[in-house]
Amino acid sequence: MAPKAAHHINFIRKFKGAGFARRKQYLKDASDEQIKSLIDCTLNICNGNVCLSGRQHKRLRPHKNILKKLSFTKVSLPTKRRLLIQKGGFLPTLAAVAIPALASLIGSYL
């Protein structure tokens, strides 16, 4: 995981236990850097830089097209934000995968 996402670990933690309406509000109020940190997490998952358990892989598989679209560089940030708001059902699983990876990254810098 990149240090960009590590700076916004508290923002990513919010998604783990939040309901749909609250996640939607978090995404609407998020800064561009916070959205980029979520996109960075999806990029690392798509590239295989983060190890997934079988259960996590199974939960993210239905959202693979959205994850791929979020990792494309040619898709604009407002479009990615809209995709996250409309199709954000994978965010709790994404947060559960990203938080331990970010915690280990922060630990390696200290």
C-alpha cells in the first residue's frame, strides 16, 4: 500500500462498520485525496499486492468490474466518486482488507 492511503487510514476505517446511508454521506463529503486513497487500495487489490483470504476474494468477486474501472487511470476522479457512491457495496470488505495492510505499512515506517 502506498503512503497516500496510510495518511487516510481513519477515513478508510469509517467504512468498515458504517451503513449504506452513512457510507454514501462520507463519500459525498470526502476530499479528492481521500477518494484517491480508496482508489489506491482498489488498485493494490487488483494488482495482487494485497493478499486476500478465500472469503474476501469471494465477497469482492461480484464487484470485479467496478474495481477494475476504479483502477483505470483514464477514468476521471468525479466519475470514480460517482461509481463509489452508486456501487459502494464492496467498501466494508475493501476496508477490512486495506486496514491490516496499511497498519503493517505504518509499522514498517516507524
